[in-house]
Amino acid sequence: MRHTDHTTTLHRDPLSKARRALATSLGIALFGSLIGAAFPANAGIGLAVALDLPSLVKTGERHAGALTLTNVNNELDVMSGNLIFDITLEPAGVLAIDSVANGRPGTACAGTVFTVNVRDAATGEVTFDAPEGYVTLGSAGGSTEARQCVIDFTFNLAPHSSKYSGSATQANPQRRPIETTAHASAFVMSMAGLRPGAGAGSTALQTE
């Protein structure tokens, strides 16, 4: 049984975590404004982020997970493709993500090899970095295969995460699985007008 829940889609209002990517992309947006790109008030830039993890993660076992990014632009931007930057996963310090992830066949990022880099060792937050620095999604009005990227990755329980696991401790004497939540997010910029947006998703899991 797997958990995929709490998907959040944000239109035009980037997440605080994604502001780092917005800052690095400021030069792109400035160039767009210089060539006359407009930023209308009713722009509908949206990104759906769904994180798929096993409901139970056990010590010593290797597990598979997936991160799905979908273009859900609306209004004037429904026919615009999107560039996806700063794809992050914050596993609450309990998961160790393997260093390489892959774009799933049949999706917009098929064949892409993502390098998984640690951004914050304390929380275990990692980034999924494409060779080009971004992933391109087709328009929200197009096929699912074109507007959706699925990133497949593998992981295990982090060696230092015993305080989260179901091992017998004073706080958890009966070795009951402990529930935690992993979070994913990404920054998006439309290809028509370079308008920004962001998306986030989370899922609950238990460690044992």
C-alpha cells in the first residue's frame, strides 16, 4: 500500500522555499521584460506536485518512490509549456535518497537522469537536478504524457534516524511504527511570458 496525498497546486504565488529558485531566475525574467513580455494580473501558472511513497518504511529494506510534476496552467496560460526548476524533497530527516533518479518512460522527462544532491544534511532535503538545469513540460491542454514528468527514485531509512524508527526506546518501548511526513516542491516558469509559480505536495509514512 502506498500513500500519495496532500497535493497542493499554487497559481502565481510561489512557495517560500521556491523563492531561492526565483532569485536565480531573476535574470531570465528581466530579459523577458526587456523584450516586451507581459505579466498580466490574470495569469494562471500552476504546477501539481504529487509525492508517492510506501506507507511503511522498514529498516534494512530498499524502497521505491516517485515524484510527479504536472502542468496545470489555466486561463491565459493553459496553452503554455512550463520550465520546472528547483525540484526538492524534504524527507523529515528519516529517508536517505539514492544519488541518481530517472525520468519515467512515457512522460515528459523520459530518459532524463537526475542527480540527487543534498541541500540540507540536517533535514535530509535533496534536489533533483536535471542535466539542463530544468525540466520542460508541455501545455496543460496537451496530452498527459507531454505535460507530466514522473521522477522515479530509490531510498532506504537513514542510518541516523533511529529516533524516528520503531526500534524500542524509552519514548517508544513497544516498537510501534512512528509516523512522519515528507514534503516535495518545485518552482515553475511559463514559457510564454516567463511568469512564475510553484507547487508543493506531501505524504505521510511510517518508519519501523
